[in-house]
Amino acid sequence: MSVPQSALQPPKELEVTPGKEPGLSVDAVISMALGIIGAPLIGILVGFFAIWFGIRALKEINGPKRLRGRGLALCGIALGACDIVLWLVLGFVYAHVLFSKSGD
């Protein structure tokens, strides 16, 4: 006795296709890259852009597009803030050393 081939395969309407994975936020990648680049470069300027792109990315990720990259955006914001603080501290230390009067 033989089973028909059509009985062994599920109907077309019951087949499950994998959903399309949401894309990665470009702003999140830019934020992370600027946060990393900001430490050796001018962190005050680059850090503000890292924070700005990170905030834009979070709005985009939570918006109707539902993109991926929340971790990248948060790391970019944190690194941008660290860049700004680091460069401000270095600037104050440099100014203090440069303009302080050494006692003879």
C-alpha cells in the first residue's frame, strides 16, 4: 500500500516563513563610532555629536520602524559623555599647569 505524495506535504497556506529581521540603525552605528573616535581626537566636539546621534538612534529604534541597535546607541551616548568629561578635565589640568605661577 502506498501513501499519496500530496498527503505527506503540508498545504501551502500552513507553511511558516521566517519574518524579516529589522535592520540596524545607522545612527546607532555612527554614535558608537564617534564615541570611540572621540577619546583620542577632540572629544568635546565629537562627544556632542556621539550623544546627538545616539539620541536620534534611540528615537528611531523606539519608533514605528523598530530597528535594532539599542546597545550601540546607549554605548555611543555613554562614550560621548565620557569623551566630553575627559577632555574638559584635561583642559582644566593643562590650563592650571600652564597659567599657575611657580614659586621661585
